[in-house]
Amino acid sequence: MSFLNPLLLWGLAAVAVPVIIHLMFRRRVQRIAWAAMRFLHDSVVRHRQRLRLEDLFLLLLRCLLVAALALAFARPASGRLGAALAAAREPVLAVLILDNSASMGLTDGVTSRFDQARQAAEQILAALPTGSSAALLLAADTVTELVAEPSRDFNLLRKSIREAPLSDRASDLLPAWQRAVDILRARAASRKIIYCFSDRQALAWRHAAEIQQLLAPHRPAIQARIVVAEGGDEENLAVTGLRLAGGLPAVGQPLRCEVEVRNFGRHECRQVPVRISVDGQPPADAAVLESVPPRAARRVTLFVRVPDPGDHVVTARLLPDRLPADDQRTMIVAARRRFDVLLVDGQPSRSPAESATFYLQHALQPVGATEVRDFFVQVTTVPLAELATKQWEDYQAVMFADVPELPAPVVAALERYLRRGGGAVFFPGPNTRAAHYNQVLLDRQGLLPARLGDAVGALPPDADSWFTLQAVPYDHPVVTLWNDPAAGQLDSARFYRAYRLVPAPAGSGAPGGRPRVVVRFADGAPAVMERAWGAGRVVLFASTANTAWNDLPVRPAFVPLLFRLLGWLVQEQTQGLTIAVGETFSYRTRDELAHLNVTVTPPPAGQSARGFSQVDVRDGVPLVQFDRTDWGGVYQVAIDSEPPTAVVFAAQPEPAESDLTSWTAAQQEALRAVADLVVWPPGGSWRETAGPGGVRGEWWWLMVLVAVVVAGAETVAGYRFSRAK
């Protein structure tokens, strides 16, 4: 037991007042002799002992009443933290960690957890002893130092707490704890405390064991208190995925969008409406998910159309719930009226049907001759000798069909094209010199995703067998369409001859990304592979684009396969317009916009983070960059050109942050071993919840209750005793 106002314990001296009054009244008794007294003498003798006990009982009650009031004013408290506070009222060196991740936006219908955390932080700040200093850190999956150095300017600290923004970032509290320990270790103080204001989310405390290991060596020099904001429940339905599911984003054409809805709760959700809209207009399409089981996801396909060229905002929405951050998800679709594809024919022929690009051209323009000119895909076919006359930047993709080898100038132009975000597709064939591709395009330049091995298989009529593509399931975006049986079969095509593709090492080619398999043959060998290179993509097929080695070009799947491949390449070129929350936005703009002023306006939740910068030039490339992408939604970029240049991009929250599952027993025990856990209910008070410095409970109310009871007992007893006399 300890006391928060120990000086008021001197009030216990007032217990002597009733005793003194009692003694004073005893001295004032006067003896008066009168004749009838002898008749009462026997009665007084008989009742003297009872009267004395009654007086002593009333005296005891009055002393107890004074003592209870004195103890109530001294504010008794229980708990080792209260004892520590009562024993030491010297200034505190504190670090306040305020969790501003997306899960803190969960509300109970009135107040969010983040608002509760800010309220608790302000109250703790006000309760710190005179002369204390504190630093303030915002913690999500990164650390933001609002007040980096411990400060005694409590007005600044209060202002920083009140203006601290809630973000849509994911949770990881370990870096903030590490920073807090570093701050306290570098400074001398007799009392050092870390206050962390967060919730029970298991994701946020996934490094609880590491936090325990971090704090254990510094105890008791550094104390820790975790204030847990309550409110809301763990049931949550979220939009966790939104993407174009193949095809080209052409103006006026139906765009297939795949929306993923995940149930992070423990109960089934039924009849879940999902809507999708373009540029804030009324919903373009909607669907109802019959059931979303607990801890499971369901996908739905919705369609939209964009009315004109340019960047468009596509948003998928659910009905609002207690966690607003994940009720919608946004992406940017860069629509065009036409898409240009350059075909490089390595086997020109007098008969068009025998050329290496014949089937490619007709598959990319599957319309009648009278409609080709107005079709949204325009195809240009050239032999390798005429490739130097073309401006590669005018084409969204360049496809090489059975080209024997690439001269050095073509390789250099290909590199420049890929660095700027172009897409290159290679179809080998009988004229392809595999050694050249392997030595120049893979070993030297690191462009190809795989090495061309031996060509296997025999051609008809010598071939008495063939091989096919793999059956379902498919996981690459280009071929996931065929997971749906209604889309037909990808494994019906017959391959008679193909190169063995040997995946390139992941690190081959400095600008090259990790090679990925698009689809395999039935025996597991790669049939199509791709990799990122620079800002672009390179795709390598194992067989021809015509019917020389296979019959895929005459199968129904060939046209949608090419359109999905081309659509995926185009989306990869504009993927920088849809990023993850917290990722740096980097956008290549036109050369003439270099060094012009740029203004970036975040979504409404982050208006205070409006950014001002310039178009930077890095390695000769003009870039717009912005790193304050802490909120999900649409960001507006304005470049101060004439006329003004506008760009939009969208940030999507981390899906895992929508999981509100509480910490595990192991996580809680790890934290309890090195910190005091204080639950902060909605509308809570720090003194009532934990007391300044972390007191477990105050007992002044019990002392007041005792005083009231004693006062009542004294009144009743005094009345009865006086009546008896």
C-alpha cells in the first residue's frame, strides 16, 4: 500500500481532536449534592460500566471517521507501481510510442482506438512529475519521430499528439521499441519509462519475443508500460485484392476486374454486396457474394468501361463497417484508344501464310478486313533488316518470331526500350541460332529469362507423339483465366518440337529480375517464361508462333492468350500508378518537364502531408517521386507546366493489416515479463485505469465509503445512547 499524497497523512493527527474534546467534557463535570441523589446512587452504580463503554464506542467511531477522511485525502493506492511512484517523485525521462497503423482506426461506433490512444497519451503526459521530459514516436511498419529528442515543452508534445495522423500502413512495433531504447540509453536519468499505446493485434506484436529480449537487459533501469486501447471487435470484412484480370485497357471495351473479399472474422458472412465504379461515378457493376466463410476469401469478376483515354480511378467497395480503411480498394487504369504492336518476322515469305508472324498478326486483329483499320490493336510487321527504321517507343510491345540473331545495334535499342518500360516477346523457331541468344542476350546482357537448350521432339510426318501444356491449376496472371472450365482448355494444343528452357539464375543481368514460369509443359518443363528487365518485361516461348512446330496458333486459346499476354505487358508498364501503401511513388515523365515544380495531394485522410518538390533527373531520366504514401486511395500529382500536367496514382493497403486477431497467449506472456499491461477502455481515465506512473488501483473511494458508514453509525449510536440515558 502506498499513498499518492503522502503529505496529507499528517491529517491523521486530527484523530486526537475527538479524544481531546472527550477529555475536556469529562473535566467540566460538576458534583452537586441534593437530597434525592441517594435514591439514584444505586442505579448509577449499576449502569456506570455501560455508560463508560458507550462513551468509548462513540469516541472510537469519531476517531475512525477522522482517520478515514485523512486517508481518503492521502489517496491510498495498491500495486508495486504505485509504491514506486510514491517512493520517488523525481522527474521522468519518457518515450511515448503511438501506434498509428490502420488497425487503430477500428471504432466502437463512436471513438476509434487511435483517438483513445491519443487521449491516454495526453493524460499520461499531464500526470508526469514536474521537470520530466519526453520524446514522441509514431509507429506503424516504420518509425516517424514527431519529437525526436526528449523535450520539456509539453505544449509541443500535446500539440504533436493531437495532430498525429492515423495512417493505413501495416503494423510492426519492434523498430519503434528499438528506437525508444536507443533514445533512453543515450541519456542519463534516474527514472526512464517507455509508454506504448497500441491495440491487441497479433500482427503488430508478432515480434513480442524480440521486444522481450530487447528490454530484459535494461530492467529495471528502463521501465515499460503498454496501454492497450479497447473498442470494436475482431470481426472484419475487407477488400483485399483488385486487379485487371487480363485483356487490354482499351477505351469503350469491357475491362474484366477481379475483386477479392476476405473474411477475417470467426463467423460466416452472407449476402455480401460488392460494387465497382470508375472515377467516382455510380457503380458500373455489382455482385452479391452468397457466402464468405470465416478466415477465407472469395473472388468475384466485375466489368467496367472507361469512356476516354487517360488514367482512370477504379474502386471496388463493400458496405461500411467498423474499420473504414479496408472497405474499399482502388487502382489506376491507363486506358488508350489503340495499342501498337511491332512484329519482327525472321522468316519472311512470298506466301503470307508461311511467314513466322502470320498467325500473330491475325490473332492480334481477329476482325474482318474492313474493321482492321479501326480496331484498337494495330499491328506493324517488318523484317529484321527494316527494324532500325522504326521508333520502338511508339509500340507497347515488340514480338520477335523466329529471328535468327540480333545485330548489336538492335540489342542496344532493345535495352533502351526495356529500360523505358517496353515489352519484348521472343518466339524461337527453326531459324533461331540458340548459341547467339544464349551468349549475347543471356550471358552478356542478361535479358532472357531462360537459356535455350536443345530442341526436342520430331515434326510430322516423322512424329508419332506430341506433348501438351500443363493442366490446371495455373498461377501466373497471364494464364489464370483457364482455371475456369468455362474459358476452355489451354492443354489441348499439341507441341511436336520445342526448345528446353533452362531458367536463368535469379541474379543474372544487373537490371534483370527473378525469372518466372508462365506455364509449363505436361512433363513440368517450362513452356513460357518471363522476367523483369529495367522497367520492362521479356517473355520467352519454347516453341514457334506459327504451325511449324505446334498447332497452338489454330487453337481457340491462342487469341485470348495473346491478348492476355499483351494486356499484362501493358499493365506492367503502368504498374507504377498503383502501388502499396508506404511504397515510394516513382514516375517517369517527359524530358521537357525536368526540374519543374511538382505538387502532390494525398487522399483526404492525409491532406496534412501535401508534398512539394521538383521533377528530378536521375541517370538522364526525369522522375516524379513521392514517399509520403501513408494512406490508401488516390493521390493527385500536378506538374507546373504549360499547360499543366496531371498524373494520378493509387496506394493500396497491406491486406494482412485487416486481420484484427488478438495477440496469442505466448505474445502476451512475453510482453508481461518486461512491461506492465494496462487496458484502456473507451472514455477511460488514466488515473482511474492505472494512475500516474502506472498505479494498479486507488482506494480513496473506499476510505470515503468507510467515513460515510462510520458517520452514519455514530449518528445512530449517539441517538440511541442518549435516549437510553
